[in-house]
Amino acid sequence: MTKKDFYFLFCLTVLLLSTSVLSQTKTRKQLEKQRTQIKKEIKEIKQLLFSNSKRKAVAFSDIENLNIKIQRKEELVNLTISRNKPCLV
């Protein structure tokens, strides 16, 4: 093997290794970007779930209040009915 052949093989090896390293770096950057994006999406989903939980609690509270209001109106109707009944005395 001559010096020229050795030099050619050496340059070829360096070129292939550098291409491989550049490819890995690019892939690593892409993976890191995907990782960051996924983390962001998870955070957004978490916030939506928390927001939905708050709205659910408010909705349940509203339903409870409406049920109480209905009960009071029924009591009022019953009082009105009983008041309007003729006395049998």
C-alpha cells in the first residue's frame, strides 16, 4: 500500500465519520425538538384537564343550587295549596 492509497483511505474514513457524526447531531437535534414539543403538549393537556375539573366543580355546584331552588319552589306550591284548601271545621 502506497502513501497515496493510505492518504486516500484516511481521507475517505474521515469523511465518512464526519458525515455520520453530522447525521447523528441532526437526528439528536430533531429528537430534542420532538421531546420539547411533546412536553409542551403534555403541559397544555394538563392545564385543560385542570380547567375542566374547575368547570365540573362549578357545574355541580350550579346543579346543587338549582335542586335546592326546585325544592323551595315545591314547598312554596305545597304551602299555597294547603292555604287555599277550605277548612272543614
